[in-house]
Amino acid sequence: MVNSIFRGALIVLLAALLPSYQLFAVTTFVTIGTGGLTGVYYPTGGAIAKIVNKNRKQHGIRFTVESTDGSVFNVNAVMDGQFEFGIVQSDRQCQATRGTGEWKDAGPQKELRAVFSIYPELCTLLVAVDANINSLIDLKGKRVNLGNQGSGHLGNSMDVLNSIGLDPVTELTAFYINPVEAPKLLQDGKLDAFFYTVGHPSVALKEAISGGKRVKFIPLQNGAIDEMVGSRPYYSKMKIPIRYYPGIQNTRDVDTFGVCATLVTSAKVPDNVVYVVTRAIFENLEAFKELHPAYAMTTRESMLTCLSAPIHPGAMKYYRETGLK
Ligand code: GLU
């Protein structure tokens, strides 16, 4: 008892003696879970880290970026406390919040919190021209990468196959590999097609296009898919801009559907940490947008769309202060 009073008094005394800037010298390290190295989540984690870390001497927060399996992994890692932040598809955010899809057994992820949306992600199907796939139904009998476990895109490719009634187990040779590896397999003739839900442009798609084998995007819109997209609150119709991919066989932007890439955290992450991150990105939005072309259409308003988990109070504080909410 006496001992702890003595220790308390010593801390008070030390704090009084320290110059005030040294009180902030303690750095809080936070980690953001992203995706594969050739996707857009990984550079986005880097872009957030760059903006936040610039003022780390003032706020004491330092971001580090981890490459991961993707959205589903990130939600679970943020819930487990492995990471403070994660980038996740808005459809996965919605399912985790409601306890559906991947979280049907685990139930609603009650501590999942939204911070903001970042950019659109498009469900993308790329095929080798010599595989003779001209529409979705031609995937029958082909070698198709649906996506790795833990990714967000695996669920999207399954939604596509289900809506057109193609069984991934009996009607095609399904691969479940990381999109980092898919482009090379496609170019090497070991894969006919791959799905990837990703922002554009992405390095993975550029890699897949830059080999000797010609490739093209297959549109993901037709009666059955449109019906499926219309019945899900988190999907909307989008177009893949082909200007980013010189050498692609398509001659027009490609109709598909997509979601938003969003930043999430946990209710357990302190308000001041989330506040600092939110404020840093919103106050430096123009500098942030220069870091990747996928953010071209991002605005302060768009950053508050696509969110289904409750907004973290630290982010909400900033939105209220600035009249955004
Ligand atoms: N949308 C993908 C996922 O959730 C990741 C895309 C990326 O890394 O840019 O797994």
C-alpha cells in the first residue's frame, strides 16, 4: 500500500518535472491489415500510414502496414485484437455486422466499427483469350481462380457462379490461390481465368496483361447477375476503366458490379487514435488522393457511404466537429 502510494507520488513528481513535449514522446504503434502485395489494399495501407506518420511527433501514433489474405482475414484479425485497423470490402463489413455470410456461425461481430470508405472495388473477371471464354457460362470446364480463403473476392466469385447456376465443385476446376500468384499462372497457361475484386488500376491485373498471352475482361452483368446484384444492399453496378490496361483486348469499359473498400476498427481501439487517423486523412485528402489513381473519385462525402457497422466514436467526433454528420 505504502509502496504503491510512493510509486504514484513518484510518477506525479516525474510528470511535473518533464517538459510537456516529452509527455507525448511515447509512441502508440498501430497496425493496419491490408491484402496481397499486388492489390490496392496494400498501397492504401501505405498511403494511410504515410499521411498519419507525417505528424507522429505531434500525435504520437505510428502506423505499420501488414500484407494479409484480405477482407475476411482483416475483419477477424481486428476482432481478435491482432490489428487495430483493417481494410475490408463493404459487403464483408455488412455481413460481419449482421452475422451473415462468413460470420453465420460466429454471429454478429458486435465490436466491429466503421471509420470511412476509401474507393470503389470492382468484381473483375480476367480470362486468357485462347481459353475461348466469351461469356460467363463458358467458364464451364475451365480452370478458374475463385480467390483465396480469407479474401473478400472469394465470396463475390461464388455469388457470380451461384447466380448463373454453375457449380464450382463439379462444373469447373476451381483454384483457391492468392491473386498475387494468379497472373503468372494465367500467362503460363496453367489457369484460364481469375476473379479479383479490386480497385483499378491494380498491379496484379497489369502483370496479367503484360505477358505474351492476350487477355480480356468478361462483363459481369446479365439478367441473373443483375437480379442478384439488385437483391443485395451492398452491390452496385460499375464499369472497369480499360484506359489503365493498355494491351487488353476489350475496346470499351467493361460492365460489372462492385463494392467499396472501407476502413474498419474495433470498439476497443481508443477514441483518440481513431480521431487522429480520421482527421489526418480528411484534412489531407488532396495529398492522400495523389498516392493512388484508384482514389480519383473519392470525396469527403463518398467517404461516409457504404458503411454498415456503427461509426467509431473517435471518427464520429471528427464528423460532428466538421458538420459531415
Ligand atoms: N478485395 C480484396 C479482398 O478483400 C483485396 C483487394 C486488394 O488487396 O486490393 O480480399
